[in-house]
Amino acid sequence: IRDTSVTGVQTCALPILLRLLILLTLAGTAQAEQVKGFGDLSVHYIALNSTSVPANVAADYDLDRGENVALINIAGRRESGEPGDTTPVPLAVKGTVRNLLGQTITLTFQEVREPGAIYYLATTRFTDREALRFELTVEDLERGERHPLSFQKTLWAQ
């Protein structure tokens, strides 16, 4: 989306974090589809090393960032009208992350709303090459429906 209204200079109207997370999600989908469907609700998810997010963007959103810090991003989209058209869905996201030793940490998600997007971000620390198991509950706040979302990710320090 380009805007040339005031200065005549093209600028991107999509917020920087949204653009970055879209690119990271697309890069991640080359390895595996990171979306789970619940009827017409699609829940997109990704866990990645927080150093993938530029320092200034992490600071703008008050996110922990470091070589042993993972960023978890969850977003809900609902089909609306035309095929391929979706709208953001407000969610309540709760859950835990567990390592292979059985150590469990409760994740705290913060909601980020930007034009055309709502996403939920959390961070957690990890050890290099650690396999983490995420067990989440995603509640569709428009319909009051709760859905389980589980996935595993191995993360490397960077």
C-alpha cells in the first residue's frame, strides 16, 4: 500500500512491525505451514529468535530482544466475503512453553493493534538449540469460542 498524498514521495502505509512479521511469517512458511484453521477462523503463529526483529522496532513495542530470547506472534484472521479476503479477529491468547526437561513457563501476550491487523506477542528465554513445546488456548472474542493451539519449535541462539 503506497501513499503519495502530501509530499508526493511514496511511503509504505503498512506499519513497520506488521510488515516485518508478515515477511518473517512468509519466510517461515517455506519450511512448514504455520496456520491452523478453526472453521472460518485462521490462526497464524510463529516463534523465532527475537534478534530477527530490528532493535528499534523491539524498543518501539517494548519487546525483550536478545540472542536467547524467542518472540512468539499469534494472529487471527476470518474469511470475509470474497475468496482470499480476510479481516483481523480479536483474540485472547493464553498458554505455556515447556522444554524437554519439563520446565514450564507461562507466557504473557500483549495485544498490538495496527490498521488492518491485530496480533499478540510474547517473549521467552531459551537455551541454544532448545526444542520448545508451546501449548496455547486461543479464544475468538467475537464468538466466544476457545481453540487449542500446540506447536513445537527448536530455536538457536544468534
